[in-house]
Amino acid sequence: MRNLMYCLHIAFLITVFVGIGSSSDELKHETATKRSPYETTKVPSMSQKKKPHVPIQDQSYRYTPDWESLDSRPLPSWYDEAKFGIFIHWGIFSVPSFGSEWFWINWQGSKNPKYVEFMKKNYPPGFTYPEFGPMFTAEFFDPDQWAEILKSSGARYVVLTSKHHEGFTLWPSKYSWNWNAMDVGPKRDLVGDLANAIRNNTNLKFGLYHSLYEWFHPLYIKDKDNNWKSQEFVKSKTMPELYEIVNKYQPSVVWSDGDWEPNDKYWNSTDFIAWLYNDSPVKKEVVVNDRWGSGTTCKHGDIYTCTDRFNPGTLQPHKWENCFTIDRKSWGFRRNAMLSDYYSTPDLIKEMVTTVSCGGNMLLNVGPTHYGQIPPIYEERLRQIGEWLRINGEAIYGSQPWTFQNDTRTPDIWYTKGKGSKELFISDPVYAIVLEWPKSGVIELTDPTASGSTRVTFLGYAGAVKWTVSAPGIRVSFPSKSKVSNDWAWVLRLDNLRY
Ligand SMILES: *[C@@H]1O[C@H](CO)[C@@H](O)[C@H](O)[C@H]1NC(C)=O
Ligand SMILES: *[C@@H]1O[C@H](CO)[C@@H](O)[C@H](O)[C@H]1NC(C)=O
Ligand SMILES: *[C@@H]1O[C@H](CO)[C@@H](O)[C@H](O)[C@H]1NC(C)=O
């Protein structure tokens, strides 16, 4: 086994050295990541198929390894209630931390001049990507500190890249000999250490990202050359790894990626997901995304991610997630990022609000450094979002989309619906989230219709709110800004609306 793995490793290094595997359509995905978040021209449409209802309590029910059966599984309720998670992109790409986490393929696959030049200027001739491995030192990685920062953001779950397309595993995988964080670089189990710290110190759910494909793995390239008629890579790498991380770390999310070249039959995705739902240690609460082979995205899985930074601006027929980056241009940390490359806190709150109003969750990405720190610019964004959520979280957590997602006439007002109580005759409150402070001091809410007992409250403001019935809707006078304990996106809670 070891000898075999050694041969594979040598083959791997040779492959790296000669830089096989460059075809421009491998970069499709990265191009997609560069789209503006508000650009909604190319929104893919979701599968409208109605899910047959299968009660999750029925423990004897077994899913079969086909999408019809797997898609009938009800979504574990924690996920929709959570609304907000943090994505962490960390790996060997955090060492060069230049351009993006697609460093390796940009440099040696597509031979992008920007990357070739960077290597020529800063590293000795003949330097190979695996030589970045020992430089992934993570000497300041303090998982308890990370847990505290992540918790402060108000997020309810975390998803860490257990392995990106470069193939380096952040856990000591039996299937990634000498290309994992225990053998090379940090010399520790980064996945296990973070999982323990999250579970020790917070109530956040812990999830794992995993890339099905690896750009330069010789067995993957061999299967590709065989037109996906062989599955050597899936048998010896992808599947063993997926079972390994689920059994070892019991992730609440399995966030698959790197799926798009062959189809799900090649990946054996449905077999794995059926095991996950029927027999795995996380069968009750695990959530999977939709990236399980070409053609599955936006069609299959518990939650749809569709594209990176998906934010359609309209109500969607299926639970979805907007995976979004604080750095506009990269998921991994970039030393060459400018301040203007980072979204501001109000930008990020707007992204969360528009996402949640339309039925989505936001998975907000940070890129730690090779020395193991979440850079303070990210930390500040996270803490500020957390402050906002401490005041306004009731409009987000556990909310549902309302009849209207945004106001039909007044721009920059988005709605969500909370949960009242049938027993106590409390109707569901509606939240109007106002993204821009009204210059006139007055705001028109077109869509809510007041009843005789309607109440309006302003979250983060202790005083009474002045409002009147207007036709149609409700006109609200904003208080003095200095009396409001919140700097961005103000929330009006509307109780007892007629509709
Ligand atoms: C916290 O995590 C450590 C590992 O980092 C583990 O050994 C310890 O048992 C955990 N403590 C608690 C209270 O769970
Ligand atoms: C894929 O699933 C089929 C059917 O369960 C199984 O026979 C085959 O061995 C699996 N292949 C891999 C690579 O796991
Ligand atoms: C509401 O949102 C939709 C979709 O994002 C947008 O097209 C529309 O202009 C918005 N309405 C207003 C009044 O801004």
C-alpha cells in the first residue's frame, strides 16, 4: 500500500512538474466566481419538481441511490432556521496567497502570465507547487480563538475546506499520503482541531467542504483520458475520503464541489448520499448541497447553490444558499488584496438580508493566512455583522419569506416573516428591513396593510414609533438617528397586520 502510494506520489510530482491537465474549460468555474453578486442576468432556474413528502421521523424508511428518492428527503430543520454560516477557504493556496485559491492551475495549468511572472520573480527556477507544503506553517492557529471569532459573527454554522482542488487534505487522510496537514506543513489535524474547538465553545454546526476532483491527480487524469469509463480515482481517493471525513468528524454539512467535468454516475454520488441519509452517523441532521456531477447543480441535493454568489433577488421554489466572499475576487487569502477589494459591512448585511428575504441562507467566506490567522479585516466584518444580528436577529433567524420579498414601490426595503403563536392569538410578525436611512425621515411601506390593532416597533430604538395608515400601506416616521443603537439596515417589526 505504502509503495503503491509512493509511486502515485512520484507520478503526482512528475505530473505537477510537466503541468498536464490544462484545458480552458476547467476554468469555467473560476470565471463564474468573478461575476458581480448583483448581476442577475444569467440566473439559472431551479428545478420546480415538487418533493414527495416522507416523514423524517420514520426511521425505517430507506433512501435508494437515485435522485428521485434522495430528493424526497425533508430538509433537516436546523439548516433553514440558521440562515447564516461562515465558509473557510484554507489550504496550500494560502501560502502563495496571490491571485486566488486557483493558484496552482492558473500557474501551471493555464499558464496565466500573471502567475508565471509571480513565480519567476519570487521563487527559484524549478520550484514546484508541493514545495509550498512545508511553508503552510499555521503557527498562530488557535482553534479556540477562531471559534470565538466565528461565534461573534452570529453565524450558526461553519464550513471548512477539508480539501480543495489542489488535493491537500487538512486532516491526516489515509488516502492522501504525504499531501496532508499532519505529514506536511502544520503537522496537526486542522479539521479535528477546529471541529473540537467549535463544538467545545459554541453551538455552531460544523460542516465540511470537499472537492470531488483534483486538478493534477494522475488517477483522475487517467479516468478522464478513459472518457470516464474507469473510476480508479473515485474508488481509491474521492469515496474513501468522503466516508473517512464523515465517520471521523461527523460534519453537519457535506459541501461538495469540483464535480463538473464528469457526471454523477462517474462520481457514484447517489450511492454515497444514500449511505449518508440511511446509515451514516449524521443521517438525521446532515445537509448536502447540489454539486455532485455535471448537471446536478440547481437540480438535486438538500440545498441548491446554483452558482457561486447566487443571489437571484426573487423567491425561489427550493431551499438555496448564497455562498459569498468578503474579498470580491478570491475565496483564499490574497496578500495583494486592496481595502477596496473587501465588501463593507453594510454591503454584507444587504447581501444577507436580500438572500434571506428570498428564502436563502448566506454562507460568507473568509480566507485565513498560511500562518493560521483570520486576518483582522475579516474579523472586523464578522464582529460587526454579529453586532447587527444581536439587535436585529429576530428578523433573520428562523424567519420565513413573506408574501412580498421587497417593497413593490420603495427601493431597498426587504421583508421577512417571523413566527407568532396560534395558542396566544399572536399573528406572525412581518419585518421590514430598510437598507437606506430615509433622507426625508419618512418611509412608505407599500405592501403591508394595517388593521385596527397593528403595532410598529423599531428594533434597536426604545421609543414609540410614529406611523400612519397611507393608501396603500403604512407610512413610518423614523426617529432621530442618534437615538438608534444600530448603524446599518434598520428593522421595523409590524404586528397584527390585516395582511
Ligand atoms: C475540547 O477539545 C479538546 C480537543 O481540542 C478535547 O480534548 C476536550 O476534551 C474538549 N473539551 C470538552 C469540554 O469537550
Ligand atoms: C459505485 O456504485 C456501484 C453500485 O453501488 C458499485 O458497484 C461500484 O463499485 C461503485 N464504484 C465506486 C468507484 O465506488
Ligand atoms: C425588488 O427586487 C426586484 C428583484 O431584485 C427588483 O427588480 C425590483 O426593482 C425591486 N423593487 C424596487 C421597488 O426596488
